[in-house]
Amino acid sequence: MKYSISLGLLPLALLGACATLPPTSAQIASCKAMEDNMGLATPHDHNEMKGQGRNPMNLSHDRCLQILKQQ
């Protein structure tokens, strides 16, 4: 039982470590480009993945918000 709890907490620890890494210059540039082109270059529907929990689009948008707030 203790073994399964440890395995269950491992992904959370690893994800927490990923979120605390400083952004690379490429990530910063990508986020700035996304912000500048928001709604212009690649239209997409945020409601499309609604109800599916955390999805790749929301995760990348959230990460960009974190990066841009640091700038």
C-alpha cells in the first residue's frame, strides 16, 4: 500500500519540478509571439476541449501566462 502511494505522488513531484524551471529564451519568444498573434494566425476554440480536464492547449496557455508575468 505504501509503495502505491509513493508511486502515485511521484508524478506530482516531477510536474512541480517542471513548473519551477526558468523559461528558455525560445519559450519566451514563443509565448510573446502567441500573445502578439492571439486570434489572428491560428484560430482555435477553447471550448472544444471543455470538460476534458487539463489538456495540452490549456497547459501551454497557462505556462505562457506564467512566463509572461515574469517578464
